[in-house]
Amino acid sequence: MDIVTPGFGLLFWTTITFMFLLFVLSKFAWKPILNAVKEREEAIDGALEAAEKAKNDLMSLKSSNEDLLKEARAEREQILREAREIKENTISEAKELAKEEASKVLDSAREQINNEKLAAMTEVKNQAAKLAIDMAEKVLRSELKDPASQEKMVNRAMDEVKLN
């Protein structure tokens, strides 16, 4: 029975000591500990928010980079398409100019050939006429050597003029 009494005293003093310790801790240590825990919690929350913001920024940057790549590819395709069109137009224009130049050269050559042909034909006609005149002159000289044949020729020419 003595066991109960010493246990009660011990329990009483343990409770008093615990209360005193709780009072001292709450007065001097509890607030700094709670403040330190709160600061640590706020620092962790801030770090988590910063990490989330960085993650969102990274996703936004990645999306922006993909958009820029798409735009660059589209622009490259547009430039290549325009270059092909310019090349085709240039080739087409060059072919058209070459055809026009060839046509002009052919027309000029045909005209020159025609002019040379006419000049050659005129030359041949002149040569033939000269040859005919030379031959007629030689024939007339041989026939008109004597005065009797000259008179005969004049009379024949007069008769022909009268008939016409």
C-alpha cells in the first residue's frame, strides 16, 4: 500500500515538472521553433512554386520554340517555292527570247537569201541581155558590111513599122 503513495507523489511532481517545462518551452522555445518550422514550410512552398513556374516557363519556351521552328520551315518552303517559280519563269522567258531571236535570225536570213536571189537573177538577166546585144551587134555587123545589105535591112524595118 505504500506503493500507491510514492507513485502519487512521483506522478504529481512529474506533472508539475512537465507543466513547468511546457510553460518554459512555450514561453521561450516554442515560438522560435514554430517560426523556424513556418519559415521552412514557406521556403519549401516558395521553392515548389518557383519550380512549377520554371516548369511552366520551360513548357512555354518549348512551345514557342516549336512554333518558331514551324514558322521557319514554312518560310523556307515559301522561299524554295518562290525560287522554283523564279527559275521556271526565267527559263521560260529565256526560251521565249531565244525563239524570238531565232525567228528574227531566220527571217533575216530568208530576206537576205531572197535579196541575193533577186540580185543574182538580175545579174543573170543583165548578162543575158548584154550577151544578146553583143551577139546581135556581131550579127548586124557581119550582115551590114556592104551598103546593099544595109539598105535592105532599113527597108525591111520600115515595112515592119508601116504594118504596125
